[in-house]
Amino acid sequence: MKTFDRQKWTEIRLQGHSRFIITHGMLNWGISMGLFSTLGSFVYDFVTNVPPPSKWNLVGSFLIITLIFGYGMGETLWRHNERAHKCEHQ
């Protein structure tokens, strides 16, 4: 949500905090950052002629980045939208 839309945020709030964290944080932000970092490691390995890390290291780093970064972004967006929603009601 680039600009704050009160009606849209009200509908999202009704679905719940956890669902917002999963859909907007982990699925949107987390997966995109996880893919970006995983592909970035392949590009770095290709440029520096270093053998790529094992597939389990890549899977593990992808999952950790997706979960941690996704949760952080979801929580940040939730709090930001809650503040904007509260300011609009005052």
C-alpha cells in the first residue's frame, strides 16, 4: 500500500495480524529478498570463479532470510499502517 487507504486497511485488519505478516511480509518481501540474495550468491561465485556452496546451504540461507526479513518487514508495515490509521481517526 503505497498511499494509505483507510477502507483497504480496515479490510486487511479484519483478516488479522498473523495473516498480514505471512502474506505481506514473508510471501511478498521475504521470498523476493531470499531469491535476490540466493541469486546474488550465484552471480558472485560466477564472477570470482569460486565453486558454489552446497544446495543445503543455499536452501537454509533462503529460508532464514525469508523468515527473518519477511517477518521484520511485515511487522514494520503493520505498525506503520496502524499509526497511519490511528492518525486518520484523530
